[in-house]
Amino acid sequence: MYDKDLLLPPTDEDSVATYEIFKVFWAEELESVEVRKAAAPDEVARLLIKPRLFLTLLKAFKKDILISAIGRIISDGLGVAAPFFLRELVKWLGYQVYAPQETKEYIGFIWAITLAVNQMLISISNNASLFHVQKAFCKMRTVCALAVYDKSLNLDASHGITGLIQQMHSTDAYKFIDMSLYFHQLWAAPCIIVAALISLYYFIGWAGVLALGVILVITPIQGIVAGKMMMARAACIGRADVRINAINEIMQGIRIIKFMGWEDRFYDRIEKIRAQEVFHFTALLQ
């Protein structure tokens, strides 16, 4: 197989071109950091000024982010409008049964077609939004993996963070793919909640406001649970780094370990680390 036999990705999805775009924005961010540090009033304030990686990634791939946001707005807006269209169709059916003289027959067909078209537009806009947001976050994952690899080439062989590098290159960078599924929820969820409350008030009056009370009661509980899950996940990642480092040390010195008969000692070491990792995973599942 030769290079000519492989399908080439589009220009805007090529990993090398994507990484070059990121490096331009990253250089601008580093310059901005230096300017902000120079304007800082004291040394403590300067130490707190750090480069903003995620903001730089958003700037670098803002086109796909904006397209996906527009698709999400259209999808959620039509989703909120769907119950109103359905309400009009049900009203028309009621008129047809009890007071046919109060309405026209073609109106029902209009609302039925509107509902069908509405669902088609929801599906199209939602899929377009999902495609572009995943495309953007795949680019973010690519440039972060390349940045870690690029940085690792400049490290000394005795840096002692091989496990951390592997964790960042594989697991941590892949988190961008998971984030893509929930990124727009940060701003879309509050808007949907407000729209849903307005819809409930429109349909059933003040009784719908009770839903707001339920949300206010449940939200703090969800926040506590989410906080504990984040702490447990961070602990899992930390123990995974320790385990990978320990395994790399063993593999690099396997001849000496076998010669000195230290297998049981290092086996116990790995087992202790693994037991701690399993404990944190159990806490995460609970």
C-alpha cells in the first residue's frame, strides 16, 4: 500500500494543518499573557496569570463551534415550538368533532404538515450541530495530542513522567470527544428550562410554576453528587498515572529485577496501587 492509495482528509481536517492553526493562536495567547503579566500590579498577580488553553482552542476552531451553536438554537427552538403546533392540531380535531362549522378542514392538514416538517428540521439541525461540534472537538483532541507529543520530544530521558505523558496523550486528550456531547448544554439547558416553564404556564397556568420549585430543590443535590463524582474521577486519574509510571519503571529495569529476585516486591507494589485505583473506581460507581 502506498500513500496514493489512502484517502486524504479535507484540508480543514488535516492534522498538520489543524496543528499549524492552533500554534498561531497559541503564540498570540502567549503574547497576551506576557502583556497581562507586564500590566500586573505585583508578583502574586503575575504568578496567577496563566495561558488559557481551552479559550485558545475555541478561538482556533470557532467556525465549527458557531455553526453547531446555530444548529442547536434552531433544533431546541423548534423542539419548544412542537407542543404548540400539536396543541393547534388537537384543537382542530376537537372542532371537527363538536363544532365543525367553526373551522376549515384544510387547517388540520396544515398543522399536520407543519408538525412533520418541524420534526424533519429538528433532525437536520440537530445532526448538523452534532457533526460540527464533534468535528471541532476532534480537532482539539488532535492538536492537544500533537502538542503533548511535540513537547515530549524536548524532554530529557530522565524526566520520570512517562506515565503522565501517556495519560495526557491518550486518555486526557480523548476527553474532548466526551465533552463535545455536552458542551452546548452549558448555555442551552438554562434556555430550555426557561422556555419549558413558559410553555407550562401557557398550557396549565400557575400550576406549571411548581416545576420551578422542583428544579430548585433538586439542583443543589445534583451539584453535590456531581462534585463528588468529579473528585472521585480526579482520584482515579491520579492513581492511573502512578500505576503507569510504576509499570514503566518495572519494564525499564526488568533485567535487574529478575536478577535480584525482586519480583514479589514489585508485584506487591503494583497490587497496592491497583487496589487504591479500584477503591476510587468503586467510589465513583457508588
